[in-house]
Amino acid sequence: MDAVSYSDLRKNLKKYMDDVYTGHYPLIITRKNDENVVMISLDEFNSLQETNYLLASDANVKHLKKSIAQHRAGKLKQVKIP
């Protein structure tokens, strides 16, 4: 993960925003007193929010763990999606 100072970010804001958006990676913005922040694209943020929402349900976590175990055991099923 790359890091940039707040001062450098201000000077080159468009470049860093374009890099974060097109590169799909977070950017650490360093500040005085170690009050750092992270910049991510809206798509990445929404993906994280959706993952957190889905994993907040014990039933979803249980189903996901079962599916991963089946995959690792080679017990795969093909399902036709209409």
C-alpha cells in the first residue's frame, strides 16, 4: 500500500485520485501526529460495506464456511442460472 503526505496529496490531488480509482488500491495519507487516513474508490468502499453487511449475519457466515469446505473437498455442483 502506497503512502503520501497530506502536503503532496494537496499538490497532486487529481493524479492520486485517478491512481486510486483506476488502480483499485488504497492510498494512505500521512498527517502530523500520526492522524493518518486512507483514500479508496467508491466502488471499493461499497464492496467493503457489502462484505461487512453479509458477514454480519451468522447464517451467511455459516453458509459461506460450508461452501468453502465443499469446494476444498472437491464437492462442486454446477447450477444453471436462468
